Amino acid sequence: MSWIHLFGHILFVLLLGYYLITNLQWYNYKLSRILLHHHAPYQHILFFLLPLFGYLALREWVLALDLVYGAVFYFWQRKLDKKLVFTSRVKRFFVLLFLFTLVLDMLFMIKGIKLYSTLLPLAVTLLVSNIIEKYLFMIFYKEAKKKLKKIDPIIVAITASYGKTSIKNFLTQILQDNYRVYKTPRSVNTLAGIMKDINESLPEDTQIYIVEAGARERGDIASIAKLIEHQYAIIGKIGEQHIEYFQSLENIILTKLEILLSKRLKKAFIWDGLEIKDDEKFVKYGKNIKNIQADLEGVSWGVELDGKEYHFFAPVLGDFNALNITAAILAAREIGLDMEIIQKRVRHLKPVEHRLQKIEAGGKLIIDDSFNGNLEGMVSSYELVKGYPGRKVIVTPGIVESTPQANEKLARKINEVFDLVIITGKLNREILDKAITKKKILLDDKQMLQNVLAESTKAGDLILFSNDTPAFM
């Protein structure tokens, strides 16, 4: 075999590795999720299996195959809104893949074997990479534990099927004028992400650390609780979000309840839709919320506490936010804020970005709810805009990581409220296209959305961005 073939094969393996590590990064480095729960499994055929079979059939022209494969792959990944991020882990993966491919190819060349191994260097790289990452994980874990012990902040852990990021942001806003508060950024909510956040970003003078805890399988939140050993916990509303991973609502509930396993837990604020034994540490909320009124200016409601009703108004959209903000109110009160101060802070809350965020542009009213991905929250947002006097347009992929029945319910509500429906993504297209009877536009490429909106909407329209999905879905 020639040196040109050697070079071509190494390049080919690196291209396969690029596709593999991109998918691993999307799915939290879980190979099982790529194989069993991928949202577009046909991509495995196009970008992995077909090129692999192409090499087996056309190995003498491997450089030509590289050019074709590389060109197709380049144009595909250009359209992705969630491109590969070259973290230290990804860089280590490529170094290992290059070295193992080179060594194995040289051995095959010396032995006179004409067909270089392609899957073997990928498999060895994955194995060794995982061993290295587990070793580094243990080091980073100890460092995070040590730093938390040194700073010793009050820690509030928050979990829910939906609304946990909102609760985190609302609690931070209520507390931040009285305490040095730090929260996990964006939607960082995995054990690895929280560890990284502690080691790299948690300020040394933090008094209150607010942690969002997410999960894809049983034990995920228990691991977070073991790391941070929080004093306070909030469990928001639980539903069938991510049910494809958990298989049942019972598994989802049991996973969320793992947040109560902290050894230092003093108080937990729990949505009263959960059936859980009474405990002096547990404060249930939900049924004590009264007279919710929501419109395009904000939400008002009352909360019964200790025999007295407190009234609140927040300039954020969505009646469901009364529940999220109440959870933050209870935690802030327990930490030490006076209720009168809390009421004032709630009146000045800022909406969470991409969660019923109101924007006016070009005479159009835009409601950005692209981070709201559950049936109840999405339907609530439709009720919110239902009374708008002008034409109503919705841009949505439907509900991701949920059931067909949930998307059918969503479609029926869309039919009640909207005049024009723009369906993005392919995941729920068949269900929504069949169930929605209003005028529809099916959009294959989200990069065309701006042009479609410019052509299909006019001043006076309300445009609701309801949920979003990465382009790979």
C-alpha cells in the first residue's frame, strides 16, 4: 500500500471521528443515546455507514472518497446551529484518534495487509478516551468538593421537568441585592457541567450558590446532590418531559426526588402535585396559589402563607410563572428576606431570555418562547396570546422528547388560536401536518426562517416562537 493511501485513510478516519464526536457532544457523550435515542438516525447511514462501505469498495481511490465525503460533510455541518465545540476533551479525542490510526496503519503496511482497519482505531480511541476522561473526572470532582468546602456557601438546588431555569433566575434576582449570589449559567445542569462551573467560575466570595439539577437517567440528580450537599432544595412541576429516556412518569418522579438526598438538607420546597410523605423539612406549594391573572403585561396572584394571603405582581408573561416565582419566594423567605422586600423585588423581575420574552420590531409583536418545551407551558402561552386582536402566527417544531399524543393535543390548541403555522424541524412534522388544519408552512431549513417570516407576516401580526430544536433534530 502506498503512502498516499496511508494519508488518505488517516484523513478518512478523522472525518468519521468528527461525525462521531459531534454526536457524542450532542448527547452528553453517551454512546447508547446516539445508537438508541438519536433524533435523526438516518444521519448515521448518510455520514457514517455509507462512507464506510464506500471505503471498503473504493479503497484504491480513498483520496477521491475523502474529497466527496468531506464536501458533503462540510455543507451539512454548516447548516447546524449546534456545531462541534473544540473543548479539551474533543482535542484529546482527535490527538488519540490520529495517533492510533497512524500506528495501526503502519503496522498493517509493514505486515502487507491491503485493507486498513477503520473501526478499530475508532473503537480503541473511544475506549482510551473514556478511561482518560474518567480519571480526569475524579480529579475535577475532588477539586470541586474542596473548593465548595472552602467557600462554604448556602446552596440551593433546583429541579423540575420544566421551569427549573426560570426558578433559578427568579430566585437569583430576588436575592442578589442582599447577598453575593452566583447561579449555574444558562442551562448547565449536569454533574460534569456543575463541576466545571465550580472549578472555573464560582467566585470565592459567593454567599449563595444556586444550582440547576437536570437528569437523563436514574441516579443523575443523586450524583449532583452528593457533590454539592445543598441545604435547600426546590422541586418544581413534574411531567412527561424526556420520557423517552425514563420510560415512565414514575421513573421521572423518583429521579427528581433524588434531590432530597443531600446530607445537609434543611428545607425542601416541593410542588404539591407530587405524592410524598409529610416531613418537617418539606414545604409544599401550588394549591396555596390563588386568583392567577395573566395578560401581555404580566401576571398577578396571591399566596396563602401562615393563614395570611400575600399579593404579588410580576412583569413576566405566562400564568405558569406564578408557580415558578412562588417557589423562589418561599426559598428567599426561608433564607432570610422579609416578605415586603420580596414583594418589591417580584414587581421588578425581568423575564428569562427566550421564555415568553416580549419584543416589538417592525410593527410586529414578537413573543420569544423558544426555550419552553412542555405541553402545559406551551398551551398556557397560546392562551396568553389568544385575545390578541391581530393576526397570530406561530413558529414551532412541536414538543421534543415527548409522546405523539402530547403533540396531537398541542396541534388541537394551535388550531384554536393561530392563523398561520410555520412548522420547523422534521421530528414531529408528520403528526403536526396531519393534525393542524390552519394554513401551514413546512420549513426544512431554519436558515430560511427569516425570509419566510419577511414574506408571510406584516405589521400588526403577533409572532410566537414556541419551542425550538437544534438543526440536527
